[in-house]
Amino acid sequence: MSKGSSVIYNIIAIIFLILSVIACIYVVWQFASAPASSAAEAAVPTVAVLPTLPASATATATDLPTATPTPTQTLVPSITPVPTQTPVPTATPLPPTATLTPIPSQTATATLPPTETGTATATATDTPPPTLEPSPTGPTPSPFPFDVRGGGANFTTNFANTAGCAWQGIGGQVFDVNGSPLTNIQVHVFGDNNFDQYTVSGSNSLYGVGGWEISVGTVTSPSSYIVELVTTQGTRISSQVAVTFPGDCTRNLALVNFIQTRPF
């Protein structure tokens, strides 16, 4: 065994020795401090023998002193109730005869300041505008150089050919600004059933100088057409005239005349 190990064992042995000594001292101290009367308290007490009275002895009752009565406790005085509050007196109504007199309202009177009187008098020096003369009433001039003459188409019996009632057409004349017949003006007629045909004034002398005619059918029928004058380039140079046939044999020819209103 090494020297170091023996030292550790010696220290442990000393510790155990010290603890053993302390334990012995504690046990001795406990026994020494116990009270000495504990053994006497454990003894059973002796039964006391009461003395026997002799037979001749007469027991005399001894009056016990009268117990002095304990004075009664003083009652606590009762709590004095708090006096009730005195009711507030109600307001005394005014006597019925009392009448409130209203305060008269003040009437505010506004005094307007005096109106200033102008001292300068304006003198009108401007010349009043001239009165416009009303333009003469009448039809609005046509924007075209030719217009219809007589107000529109005039219906009559066919006199320009021998077809009679087996024919229906439109014819007429063209006049210049002086009212003289005008030739070589192109006439255009179009209408129902895709009808579209041209001719020139002066092509049919049966209607007079500058006359023209376009057949629109071989029977009389209530059909409608438009008649106008155009240039060779197709530009319209007259107002359009609407022609609607009544379907009557005595009115199967529509006469449409044009007149020039200004140069073109």
C-alpha cells in the first residue's frame, strides 16, 4: 500500500472517532437532563377512607348563608330616533287674479337717407339705328340654274302618239331665262322598277321647240318617278320634280316644263 493511501485511511478513521465521541456525549446529556419526578407521577394514588359518623350523633342541618343576589345589569338606553326632516313648504301659487302685463314691443322705424338727386342730365347723341325694311315675301330662290315651271307636273291624255291608253310617259319643254325654248339640255327620269333613262330637250317637236319625251310603260299604272335636268357629266342643274301617275287612261301623260332662272 502506498503512503498516500494510508494517509487517507487515517483521516477517515479520525473522522469516525470524532463522530462516535459526539454521539456518546449526546446520549449522556439526554439522560442527565430528564426530570426526577417522572417516577412519582407514575405511582397510583392511595384511596382516601371517609370517617363514619357515630349512631347517636344527630345531624343538624346548618343553614347556608343566603346568597346575595347579583345586581341586575343596567340596560343600555335605547337609541334615540333621528327626527324626520321637516318637509319643504310648497310654493304658493299666484292668485288667479294676478295678470302679467306684457311689455310693449318697440317698433323700430328705419329712416332711409334722402335719395341723391343727380344734377347731370345725360343727353343722347347717338343716332338711332336705321329701321330695316322687311324683305319681300316669296319663294326661296332655287340653288340651281333651272327650276320647274308651273309648280309641278300636269297630267293629261296622251296626245303625242297613237298608242292611246296602251302607253304612259312624261314629256315637256325647256326654256331659257328669256322664256325662249332651249335645246340640247339633258333630261333624266328614274323611278319605280329600277327605271332610269335620259333624253335631251328638242328631241321631240310634238311638244314644241325644245320639246322632249320619255316613255315609262305600255300600260297605265300608279307608278312614281323623279324628273331632273343634268349636265353631260351628270351634275344636277335643276330642282327635282316628283311624278306619281294615278293609273287613269285619261291622265297617262305627265307634262313637266323647266325654265332657266340664272346663267350657268
